[in-house]
Amino acid sequence: MTEKKIIKTTCKSCHGGCGVLVEVTDGVITHIEGNPDSTTNGTMCAKGLSSIQHIDNPYRITHPYKRAGEKGEGKWKQISWEEALDTIAAKIKEASEKYGPWTVATSQGTGRGYNRYTHRFSRSMGSANVISPGYICHSPRIGLYGLITGYGRLYCDYHGWGGVFPKTQISWAKQLEISSADSEMCYWYMKSLDYCKNLIVIDPRATAYTSRATLWLQPRPGTDAALALGMINTIIQEGLWDKEFVENWTYGFEELKKRAEEYPVEKVEEITWVPKEKIIQAARLFAVDTPGCIQIGSSLERQANCGQTLRAIIDLMGICGNIERPGSMVSWVLPETGLIEDVFNEIPLTDEMRSHIYGGDKFKMGAARTCNPDTIIREFNKGEIPIRVWISVGGQQIVHMASTKQVVEGLKKVDFMVQVDQFWGPMAEISDIVLPAAHWLEMDDIYDMHPRFMIEAHNKCVDPPGEAQSDAWIFNEIGRRVSPKYWFKDVETLLDYELRKAPVSWKQFSEKIISGCFGPDQVYYKYKTDYWRKGGGFPTPTGKMELYSTVLENLGYDPLPFFEEPGESPYSTPELAKEYPLVLTTGFRSPFYFLAQYRNIPWLRSFMEYPTMQINPETAKKLGIEDGDFVWIESPRGKIIQKARLFPGIDPRVVAATANWFYPEAPAQGFRGVFISNPNVLTDNNHQDPMYGSPDLTCLLCKVYKCQPEELKDPQYADIFTKEHGGRPWAW
Amino acid sequence: MRWGMVINLVKCTRCHACVAACRIEHFLPLGMNWPRLIAWETDVPGQELTTVPVRCNQCKEAPCVEVCPAEATKKREDGIVYVDNDICVGCRYCVVVCPYQNRTFFSRDKDPGYFPGYQRTRFEKAGRKLFPHVAGTTEKCDFCMERIDAGMAKGLVPGKDREATPACVNTCQARALTFGDLDDPESEISVLIKEKNGFQLHPEYGTEPSVYYIDGKIGNAPSNIAPREAQTAAHMQHLSTMEERARQIFGKK
Amino acid sequence: MSQMATRQWMTTHEWMVKPMHQREWIERRGIMIWIAETFTSLGAGLYLVSLFINSWWGLLIGWLIIMFLKLPIHIAYFGKPWRFYRTMPPFSNAWKTSWFARGILFSVFFGTFGFIQLVFGQPDFVNLIGNSIANPIYYTFGVLAGFSAMGVGIYGGFIMNYVKGIPFWNQGLLPVVIMLAGVADGFGLIMGVGLAGGDASVAWAEAGSRYLLLINILLIVTYLISAGYTSAVAKLSIQELLKGPSAFMFWVGLIFLGLVVPAVISAVSLFSGGEASSVLLIIAIAAHTLGAFALKYCILKVGIYRPLFPRVAAY
């Protein structure tokens, strides 16, 4: 008898949120497709669909393991959950008592629904040293929106809930079309483009939409602040700003005007390499064809000028009045019941916890609730041991942090490390205990990522492999052993607690609601009502949108945006540029990989086998590089191998490298090939944004030269490059 | 009635979801690609990056149907060209003759499983029963004819109702694929082809493909269209149920 | 053979964007097609030439080549060899449109008619039943078998000629080239039959071979020139032949061994007035046969498809 059932759940293959229908026949998943009754209307991407290859994947971690050899040797001994959890709890207690709770760090990858567990867990132990990639992704945006408009959850209103679609859309360093990342859903974005008058794409390299957009600005990586200020200047000089809004609802327009005057388009053209005609045209379109919105991509947050770049862009929105207007940037209205994610910051940060945040004294914006990871690595390399116990879930800090070699050296000095993961990666190989995590098809949880318009349920479709467990279970179990006060008797109680403000239990929610969308209840022009402030206004110290930020002034930062050259560039370091003449940008998105994930999923690896760097054919010709050659990319910090793709859509002076690349098929020695192709081997963690501590990951200098065939035979990576498909019969 | 597809090259973002959806729908062995994406970059402004999703063109004058010595490749009344894998002798003449190269010969050595050297996954094993692939024969996209047939038997309309529409069309997040009846001048795809000058690949071969492409630019929407009017009634209905459900959690604003 | 060739990668940047080679009929198991096609040419050519000069031994060898070399190799190439009967009536009426099905029918007719002709031409059997009965049957079936052999010899050309996506093949001349090359190969082989003491005249065969070689050289040159004019992709194919990866096969195999060596040897014999020595003849026959293999290899190997989007790719 075949028993067939359809389970409704939610995808979490990127940040997630797409509704999914899973067909389970006799306990086996036989089909996955989008759920038409969800916010994404039944569409799904390759990453989500290929989730099927996580099930029965022989490379999954299935049991808890304890390290049996040196770090990075790849020798492991299987242990029971009981032993693993007790050991972890004991280590945490020991470190806490001996060195203080702040030496226990919790780290995570990008927010994948475990944010609320990692933060709660860390705070429940009395430590605010959460190591998260937030400082180079999303959190500067949220923070600065909050600073300037008083409320952080500012999103592009391309859903049309206010009655209009954005007329002008700027996609700034963002490829929302291939990733529903940072809680914006690509489905909605692409739908809104049907009704868009002008699409302006700002990207140093051609993307699917640059070649189809109304206007494509191709700036030099790292100069976006100058571009934004140039646009502000153009708008002010031409008198195109929204006079009504600026006069009544903004603070510091005159100061901004003065600052912007320092950026005439001619100068901006010189800095950014964008022709001034295009800058002027973009500025005019955005100012005149309102409402408009700006999609900001996280590449801007991986620059040492990240804070001021974002400030400039937000001021650009402000002077055009593209705030709180239907079809522009809108702050999300909180539901009456508050956020499910309150579980995240329910436990307050005490002053003592704050005082021990690493980097907190320096990066007053970025290291206020979480620590600055680069500071920790520097401490380690100075010979200190800032972190004794490191509990890591999901993320690959080794891969995404600047200066990979230093990160590995630093992490080797941590007394005790735990990695919760699905597959063996660099972070697992450097850990002392590895815990098996469940995939989203195998767990019960609430989807409430970067909470905004929707709430959804992850429903368990099949059992996890071996003894793997969900993140909620793992954190609850460790939490129960360390700080029982804040944790629960089982996962269901925990999920019920997360939903405590709603009139339903987890069970009811997972069965009946599954996917709910709250967007259509948006309130627009909140500043004109009593919503934030009696008599109208923004929830900022001045009650207005602060083009001139009084908060930043008090913190000792420049209250007005300005442009600063990246730490390494042909202009800031002309001497270095003689040896390393090309500007390197990293971190562009592949539609079939999510950050460091999915290189071990055959269906997805078949789309792009090796990390690919893009280089202009003109430059390539000069360097003797042909399409498909393996090339070395070298910076003063090291060199990596990537495959060259001759790409006319990139400036001849710039090359772009695929980021976050390690080789899951490589041996544990050498941390799964993390030094071979990962561009962070090349990056530097010393030049950081003064507000957020973001290092220059997307703008540095490099040189590129052909990798000789005999160099590929180096035993370190011979298997990967010279064997037929790297000896991965599955990777095709 | 002749089923056809319009592929909007403006909207396609090279995301490969159609390929993945097909792999799931038909339990494709690793390495078998029914739909594909072809991609290139040029220095021609506006064509810096081009992606063309291709799949079997279901030609009206299909060379593969003509050359098949065993009459295993057949054309249905509704224009779908399919391979009867119980008859196909595996001569590969159709593979060679297809000017679009959209056919793949499936041999056993092409199917070592998703993870060679390991057990087949349960999904693979189930697939061998639910959608068997016959080794030694040729395969290609058939516009998900099993979906179309099952859906039409239920009275659904391919191209409008999900259940009767090809899997790749359903999953496309950019909504770059449109499916429908080419013979009906009122159908969405006929209108699209007419309004946007749909073109076929290599029409000079005289194969009359049923897959059309449209090209152009994003933007320049005539005026600001009120979103509520822009949505279909079904979508509005769907949104309001979603709102209602969300309120059970969030409460009133 | 590399795994790349066998496995269908999602090679987005090459697949049908760059001009792509036909692989199914030359790489891996496709080698069988090459060999079978060559035997088709050799067998059919030999049979036709033997018919012309009435050499029973030639007929027999030609028939054996088709029946026991060409057909089995061809069928073994099929993904489902045991289904081969499905290509023939009454199981399939594909012969109406498909040259492949027609070719198989030709082969079947050829096998039957040829067999009857051979039986009724076998001297011992003729002696047994008498000339008066045997001869009419022999000649009737000779004509039938001859037409079938022509079909067998030429259908491969039509098969390739039909492929519109490969401009180098899609030339009207191709069937003629293949047919005439087959006949020339037949002349080469018949010399061997004569040399081995069969019922064929070596001198006559040499004379015929001389003219055909000249015609073939002209034909191939014409073919390359005219194909070069038709499309940029056909030009690519020709470049591959002349100086690309297939240049060795083309210059050494086809031109030198297949055409120059036999032509020089026949010229030597022409000017020395009489027959060349047997050693030279054997060299000529071997070179000729190798040339036949090279020709088929060259044609199959440089089958290059036109890319899918000629608007941008300039093809």
C-alpha cells in the first residue's frame, strides 16, 4: 500500500521563506515544489529544489563526534549525545568560572532561523560575545536606518500594498533576482519590475539585469559613497529635491548641501570611473520619477567605508522624499503582538556584558550587541586568548572572515570549540566536538527570519539522518545544562513559548497557518500621524529624519556622510598599485550557491564546478589568459587559484572573484581546501570601518597571472584540479 | 491545439531553477539535462550578459520524428513530440539530427547514482519506480505531458492551472516562462508573441519550433499601474487569505 | 576517452554557444559508427565494381563485408540492439521519411538479393542446375542487388546530408562524395581480389581506379570549397580538417594514403606500361583502404553544429 501525503513547509535554503509542498510517499520524499498558497506563489529556486539531495546524502554528519587527533587532522571518534552535551556544558561552566562568561563565544553563520537561539543562548550564559557575520551583512543597514529614521526595519515597498509600485528602482550592489536574501523576496521584486519605469543598476560587473536596465552605473568597487554624494549634489544643484519633505521632516539639509558640494560630478567621475552623464541621469531619474526605492546589497557592507556609504545612500532617499511613501522605502509596522523574535533579545544585556564585548570600545555601532570578530582574531595573534570556548552553529567563520590564514591560526588557539553543522567543513575540522544538524526538511521550527511581513512554519517531512537534531533542540539541550532558567523542557515547549503572544500554539500554527503574510496592513506616512510621535515626526532625537545625524555626532563620528578611499586602491596606495595593478572585488552571488554552502550537492555543483573569477577580455589578453584557464590571484597577503572567465561586463581595471569557496571534497588536512581558492586569503583585517568594523572584503588590490599546468600538480590540491573532476565522480 | 512556450529573455536571471525543477519532476539521472541554460557574455551594450533557457522545441516539422527509424519519436495531436522508450532502439540519429541539440542519449554508464560509490538515495530508488528511465534509449523534454494529460483529465487548463502546467513554468521565480496554446490567438502566449515580436531559434531550418523567445528591456512601464488592478483576482484572493491567517498570529494592526 | 565527452555537463558557456562537435557518432561507442560506415562504403563499392566486371569472388567478399561487418557493428551500436527489428516493416513505416530506415531496408534487400545472386552464380551450383536456369536468376538478382547496393552505399550520405544543424554535412554533394569514394574503394579492393587469384583483372581495376581517384580528388576539393562558402561554421569544419585537430587524419590519412599513394602507384604503372609490381599493388590497396577509414573519420569528426543564437555569436 502506498501512502502518499503532501506536507506544507517552508524553505530555508537561503535565508528562505518560500512556501514548499513536499510529497512524501511511504516515508520517502518523492517530490518538492513551491506552495502556491504562500507568499512566493509556488515558485522555487534551484537551491531550494536541490534540497532533495541533502536527504540520504552520504557526506552528511550523522552523529556527534569528538576529535581524536590534532586540529585539522580529520581523526574523529563517535560519541553519544549525552557525552557531547555534558562535555560542552562542563567546558562552558569551567571557562565561565575561571575566566569569566565573556570568554564563551557563540558564533553563527548568516541568519538562518537560529539567530534567536544563538543570541538567547549567549545572553543566558552572561556573554554578549556573539560572533556573527552581521557586521558585514545587513546589520549596518538596519543600524543606520534606525539611526537616521529612528526605525531600523526599512524595506523597499515593491509589493504594491500602498496602491503603487515604485516608479524608479535602484539596485545598488544587489542581485535580489537570484537570492531572496536579507529577507527581501526576489519573487516580489521581479514582479514589481513589470510596473517599473526606470531600473537603475549600480554594479561593478554586468548582471542579468544590468544589460536590461534603463541605466547601468559601473563604479569602481569601494567608491559608492562618492557616487551617492555626487547624486545628492546633482539633485540639490538642480533643485530636484523634495522641498516639502525636506523642509518639514528632515534635519540638517543645509549641512548636507554643503558637504555634497564637495562632490561635483566631475570629481565623482574621476573617483568612481562612472561617466558624469550617467551619474546626472541616475540622479534625475531617482529624484523626478518618484516614488522610488533603493535596494542595498551587502557588498556595500563589506567595505571599510561601509557606514558612511550607507549614510550617503539613506540621505539620498531622504532628500528625494522616498521615505514612508507608498512605493518607496517603508518601515514595517510591528504587529500588535510584537515580534516572535523577541526570544532573541528578551534577556537584557547588562552593562557588565557590554563592557566585555570585544571591539566594543572602538566600533560603537557594530560592536554594541555582538562582538567584532576581526578584533578577536587580532587578539589571538597578539598572544592573548580572548575566547576559551567557542560554540559555532552553521557558519564558516574561517571562510567568510578576512585574512583566512590568521583566522585559522587564531582559532587553533581556542581551548574548546564546538561546531553544529550538516557537512564537514573547515569549521568542523578545527573543532573539538562536532554535532550533527538537521536540514530544514527534517525539522520543526518557526520561520521568522529578520522579521517582517510573513511568518511561516518549517514542518518536519522526514527523519534526520542518524542522530542529527534541529538547531532548536541542540541549543535548548545545551542551554538546559548551562542556564536552565532560560530554557525549556523540550522543543515543542520552546516553540510554544516563541508563539506565546499569539493566540495559537505551535501545533495549531504548524497545522493550520503554515504561511501567513501581514504586508497589506502597512501604514504609510507614519511621520505625518501620531504613530511615532505626538503631532507627527520621526522617532529620532530631533524628531526628524536626520540627514545630519546627531547620534553619530555624540558618538564621535562625522555626522555627515563622506567618501574615503578603500584601504588599498590605485589612489590611496599608488605604490602598492604598481605591483598589484588590478582592483579585486569579491563576494558576488551565484544563483546556485548560498555563501559557503552547496558545493557538495551534485545538482548544484554541476552548474559551476570551480570558483570562477571574471576578467575583462582586454586585460586577459594582455596577461595571456584565455577563457577557462586557471589563474593565480595574488595580493600582499597570499595567492589563490580560480578559473578565469573572460567577461566583457567588467571594467578592464577590475577583476571579480567568487567568494566563500572551500572544497568539501578535499581532505580534512588543510581544512578542506580553504586556502586554495578562498578570496579571503587575500583580504586584510586591519583596515576597518570605524562604525561597524567591516574590513575591506570587496575592494582591494591584486595581480593576476596564469597558473601553469605543473603548478596545479602540487600535492596540496592535485586531486582537485588534475584528477577527472577532482576525483569527485558525483560532481558533474 | 498546439502547446507552446514563450521564454522572456528579459526576465530570465540565469538562476537554473527550471533545470532543478525538471530534475525533480522526472527523477533525472545525474548528468541528464532536459532543459538547459545557455549563456554568454558580449561587449555589445545591452547584451553584456545573455541567458537563453532552451528545452526541446517541440517542432511542428520535427526532424527527429522524421528520421526515427523505429517511429519511437512521435508527435501528438497537441504538438508535443515525445519518445516512446519502449520502442526506441537507441540509434541516436535523432540526437545527431536535432539542430538544437536538445536530446540526450541515456546509457547505463551515465547513471552511477547521485553519489557514486554510495548507496542510491531513497529519492532515486523511488524514482526508478515512479518514472523509470530506460537505459539505451534517447530522452528529451516532453513539456511535462504527464502533467498536462492528468491535469486536463481533471478539466484544468495548461498554462493557467499549476497542476496542468510544466514544472519549469511553475517554479520560475522571474515568471520568465509562459505556457499555453499557440493555435488559440487569444491565449496569453499568442498575444505575447504578437505584441513583443516573439522569435524562434533558427527558423531558417524550417522546423517551426513551438518555443518562442521575446527580448527587450526592463522598465518603461507606460505609467504607474495601480498594483491592485495589476494583480489577478486569484492572486488577490490568495493574498487576503494569507492576511487572514497572519492575523491569527500577529493580531490586528 | 575523457569523462567530459560522455557526461552531459551543464556547460552553460560552451554548450551550443560556441560551435559544438557532433559526438554521438564518433566518440566512445560512436567509433562503431565510423567503422560500420567505412565497411558500408567498402562493401557496397566492392559489390558494385564486382557486378560491373562480373567477379563472383568480389561479389562474395562485398556481401560478406556488409552482412558480417557493417550490419553487426551497426546494430551493436544501438542502445537496444535486440530491438533492431523495430526499424523494419511491418513494425515501422519510417522508411517513408527516414533515410536511416531506408538504409536498413536497403541492407536487408541487399542481403537477400545478393545471397540469391551469389548462390546462382556459384560455379558448382550453376553446374548442378545448368546455365539456362541459373543465368536469368543470376542477372535478375544481380540488377536488384546492384540497386540495393547503391542504396546501401549512398544512404549514409543522405543521413548526414539531412542534418540541418551541421552545415558541413548539409551539402548536396555529400551523398555523391560518399558513393563515389565507396566505388573507388571497391576498385581498390577488387585489385586485391585479382591479386589473390580471384576472377578479376588487376589491370582493368587499376585503370578504373585511376580515373576515379582523379574524380575523387576533384570532388573533394570542390566539396571543401563549396562548403566553405555556405556558412562560417562549415568553414570552421574545413579549418579543422586543414589545420585543426583532424589535420593529421585529413592530410596523412585521406589525402596522402587514400588519394596520393594509390594515384602515384597507378601513374607509375601507367607510365611503366603495364601492371605495377604486386608489392606496390598491395601498398596501394592498403593505402586505399586506410584512406576510406580516414575519409569517414574526417567527415564524422568535423560535424560542427551551428550555435543556437546566431544573432550574437556571429555564426
